[in-house]
Amino acid sequence: MAVRSSAAFARRLVPAPPAEPDAGWQPRGTVLVTGGTGGRGAHVARWLAGAGAEHLVCSAARPGAPGADALRAELEATGARVTLVACDAADRDALAGVLDGIPADTPLSAVVHAAGVVDDGVLDDLTPERFAALHHARTVPAVHLDELTRGLDLDVFASAPPSPAPSARRAGPTRRRHRRPRRPCPAPPERGAARTSMAWGAWIGDAEEAGAKDAPDSRRTGAGHPAVHPDLALAALRRP
């Protein structure tokens, strides 16, 4: 948003053009999903399994995450191999161990960073401590993942964190990187990887999945646009 003396200017939201049903990202090999046992991570994992990923590595910050075993059974029923690991994605050494454990017969092809924390609040309530917690859960793991996968021929590097209130949401990374994008954007010469940013808004069901009591109608976000259905959000992730 650009704030000027005469007005505030923002992007215009328009419907995305229709795409071919089979166009876009086709998962293959191993896909790592941080925070992959619940919330948005579970949505992503289900889509990946149904779309053809051979092996899913789903991490959670704590061992024995609620619903993890049931999710594993659901994913394996599609024919995918599933590995559940307890790993704090902000721990670089632990994350490196997870990546080192990926089998050679199904090499890593994509990363979806869905781990994070939800800390609702308006801008006036966003303290340095709250910002630091969000930074630790979202940005630090994204940096580690980028560093640890540098040099790999990944198809996709994506971020789909939980959706807190708008002021806090902007503290976290929301990016997708395609190594072979259709319309590459300029990249720093020392890195050489094109990037496409994706700013996720609220998904329908976010509040309910986070266990919020008396959750309001999640279709209304107060952000100028409605919450999107998870299937539509995942379709956007898949687009080239």
C-alpha cells in the first residue's frame, strides 16, 4: 500500500484467469511439509498425496501431535509413503537431519513451509515479544529451509502459514519459489533463483481448526476480501 497526501493506493483484487485442470505443479518424489500434521499443513499434505507425491515428510514441532496417526493412515490410503517426524523447524540442525534422512530413491522435489503460530491481535497490541515469537516460528524456519536446500533442483518452495490477525500475519514470510517459473522475476545475482510472492489471506475453517471458541464466520475476515476455501487456495499454490 502506498500512502500519499491525497489518498492511499492499494492493489486491485480481480479474479484469476481460468487455467487448464491439469496445468501447473505436479508433485513428484518427496515433498517436505513443515507443520504438516494439522491445519493448513494437513490440507496441503492431503492434496499432495492425491496429486501423486510418492513420499511425504510431515514435520510437527512436538512428538505425538494430535490427529497425526489418523492423518498418516488417510494419506497412506492414497498410496503415498508417509514419514512423520518431530522437529522444530526453527532448529537448523534438526531440520538438516530431516533433510539428510530423505531416501535417495525419492529425492526432495519441493518444500511447503506450513509451520507457524497463531497470535491474533491488532497493530497496537503487537509487542516486540509477540513479533519475535512469530518470527521464530515462521521466518527463521523459512531461512533455514532456503539455506539447506540451496543448490537442489526444487520444483516449488512455498509458504502457507496459519492465518492470524492481519497485523501479525504480515510478520511472517509468504513466498513461493519456482525454480523454472513461467514468468521469472529478477533475482539477486548471488542467489540466481527466481521468486514469486504469494500473500495468503484467511482460509475458511482457520479459526475452527485453531480451536478458537465462539469462532466468527470465517468467510468474513474484515480484510476487504472474503476467506477462501482451502481447495481454491491450494489451486492457487499449484498454478504456474
